[in-house]
Amino acid sequence: MAKYLVLIYGDEQRWDAETEAELAAKDEGHRAFNAAAGSRVLGGHELEASSTATTLRGGGLITDGPFLESKEALGGFYVIEAADLDAAIALAALLPELSSGHGGVEIRPIVDHG
């Protein structure tokens, strides 16, 4: 099985403005995703706000915040196993951020040096 990194993006201002009911629905969506994926989820976490990021650049430059200014910020990730990209897409399509109107999911194959 191949491994994929599933990156979850969205608008941090909209995430910060979510109601308790919206947060509960999103949490339930992630529980459903994990239940559907089962042992194919190898790991994953929600991330702190992009304002807490530190970016390192060549030449020893260290800056606060994310590297790029963007409306969408990386909010979390999963590492999954799937038979192929189509299977990874089908699984990632279950994530609740895709129905939020401001979120997106990026799926990237992980290089296997084995």
C-alpha cells in the first residue's frame, strides 16, 4: 500500500468564528473519517494557528508566521495508507472541511525509499 499525506486547508478567520454546533459537527466528521479509514490512518493532528508558525529560510533567516501570505492556512493533516491515488481521494473526500465552503484538501504521495 502507498502512503499519502492529506493536508487540510481553510480560512483561519472562519475557523475562529465557528459556533459550538459547527465545531461539534466538524469533530463528528473527523470521527466518521477515522471510523471509515480505520487502520489506514497512520497519524494526524490538528495544527495551531498559522500565527504560531516559525519559518526557516536559506541563509539562516528565521521569521515568525507562515512562509506565504494566503487566505487558506494549513489547519491539520493525516498520513494514510491507500491502494492507490483513487482510493486516497475517495477517503479524503469524507473530510468535513470539503463541505465548509472555504476549505480544501491536498493529497500528496509520500516517497518510499524502501
